[in-house]
Amino acid sequence: MAKATKEVMQSFDCLVTAVAMDEKFMLVGQEDGNVACYWWNGGLFFEQQISESMITAVCCEEEDKGTNHIFYAADMDGKLYTLDKKGNVLAKGKGRPDRIHTLLNVGKFKVCAYSETGYSEFSNATKKIKASESSTATANYSLDGDGTFYFHDQGGQYHVNIYNCDAATTAIATCALKVKKDAVFAFAVVDPVYFDDLATAEDCLLPVYDNDNKIIRKLEFEAPVIQVMSRKTHTEYPKNEIYFLLRSNTVVCMSGKDIENKSIKTKDLMENADRLEIDVDDEEFIKGFAVHGSKNGTKFCFQGLTEIFAISPDE
């Protein structure tokens, strides 16, 4: 994964603030409230302003059929939107009481919205935005300035949320990973105060836990981890690979099976990992990414810059 083809789809007057992908589309949210959708080949599908506020999360409907393409977006104010194939708003309403950082499609026309304070699930989201279930369970984690991580305890110095690595998210940093048989989860620092303490609080070590919250190993990267994504349970073209976006504008890829295999030494795991350095200007850094597979291979797209581009690794 050392070489890749870069495709620039469009440059904007503002930042790209959210990205998502499936096997057909790349979906982009922007700082000015616009949502744009592109085909995998880079062609524009639609672009539409849906909000006066920044778009903070987007996702694609995985179970739409034929030409009935459906998409979801959320803004800074916690509003949730369902869009049709032209970008028109089919339904909108309050998704969460605070900024939504992750959207996850969990069934046909069913989407989960995650914020710093918890999550809400919405069924039949093409018709109305009304929560069928809400919980604070995803927000009950924290981190201390010395790197101590707390499960089911908000008493640490920085507030932490758990997120499903199937979905693209917006994280200040990722401080731990949890590998389960049927899914991969990571823990995102969501406390803005953490930005002020990056020099002392951030670490290049990423602890990996099993389903019983017992540590498997600590991965050691050359730079701190911002976000983690997995293709393990994608509906189309799944692959047991885990991708790590580093603060150095680098993506590292490892086998999920190898990460769980305690007989493999961590040093060997890190040395054999695939690395892809993203070519951006010196003063720019990527704030998040999405990854997906298709019949044409693997593709990444990124947020945090004023242009939307995709990377296709040479596999």
C-alpha cells in the first residue's frame, strides 16, 4: 500500500468536514452546510445546501435498491437529514441535543446518530425523524492526562465516546481499540480541552482490548492515532483489515486477525504493516477519513481540507 493513485474531485471555498463511502458513492459534508455526492469514478452525482450550519456527519444507506439511492447527513446543531438521489431533503428533525459526530446505517432506512452525550436510533428515516431508542451508553468513558483509560466511568480528565469502526467519524483523537468477533470499536476523545493539551496528553501507543476489556497488546505508531476504520462487517466487499489515520497524515493498515493473534509480536506486527503517506501541503493535516471496498479495489477519502480527493492504493 506504499503507492497510490490520487483523484481530486473538486476544490471548495470552505473545509470538508465529514466524509462517508459505500461501494458506489463518496458522500461529503462541508463547513457551509452543503452536501455533495460523487460516484466512485469521481463524477458528481449531486450537490445541495441542506443547512445553514456545518455538516458534521454523513453516511450512505446500505440497503437501498435499484435507483432509489438514500443518504443521511447531520449538522452542528444536532439536526438529522434524509436525502434522496438528487440531494433533496425527504425528512429532517432533531437527531441529538448536541453536535452529531457519527452516523451509522444499522438496517434498511434505519440510522443511528452518535453525539458526545450518547446515541439515538431512527427507524423508517425516509418518512420522519423520530427516535425509536436513545441511550447514553456510548458516552460513558474517559481518559486521564497520563494515558489512563476508564471503561464505564466519566470521571477522567477528558470525555471519551465509543464508536463503531464501520462508520466514518469525527474524532479529536483515538485512545483505544476494542476487537470483537463481529465488530471493531474504537474510543474517541471528544473533549475540546484535549486540543490544548496535545503536547503532553497525546500518545503514540494505542491499547487494544478484547471483548472482556482485557488488553491484547499496545500498538506503537510513529504518530498519534486520530481515527480508526474497519471493513470487517461492511455489507458489500468486507475484508478483515483495520486502518489507522495518524496525525502525520499517514494511513496504516493491518490485518484484524493478526492484531488479535497474541503469538505475533507487536514489533513484527508494526514492521509488517502497510503504510500510505498522504500528499498534502506542509501546513495542512487531515482530520478524518472513510474507507470502503468495491469490485475495483479499495478507496479512501478524507476530511479537513478544502478539496475532496480520493486515494486508490495499488493492491
